[in-house]
Amino acid sequence: MAKVSIVVPVYNTEKYLKKCLNSLLNQTLEDIEIIIINDGSPDNSEKVINEFNDKRIKYIKQKNAGIGQTRNRGINI
């Protein structure tokens, strides 16, 4: 189990997502898990996410449910 879990809700974040994920993956603490939840984003966010191949990333795709439910799902995971 990771020491730190980071929940990244994704909806129309294509422009910023690569920078965000690179920043998270380059932290000095390596015992982390990054939970990315794509909330039915219609842009190319999924394409950006799929460019990352790292065992610390958990990717979940769901139909649009809103930011609150998306965050709660990440917390439950």
C-alpha cells in the first residue's frame, strides 16, 4: 500500500494534464499512487493519460457524474 494517494479528477483537462502528471511522477517521494478518474471527458484527456506507463498510476474511466462523485470515488479507491 502506498504512503500517499493522489486523486486526479479529469474533465476537459487536456491542456494541463501532461504537466500535472509529469509533476506528480517526478516527486521525490516514490511511494505514491496516482488515481486518475476520467469523468467522461469529451476532449483528448484519455489520449494524454494513455501516454503514461507507470505502475503508480491507476486509471478509471466513468460516465460524467460531476466533480463531487468523481472525487468521492477516488477517495473510496
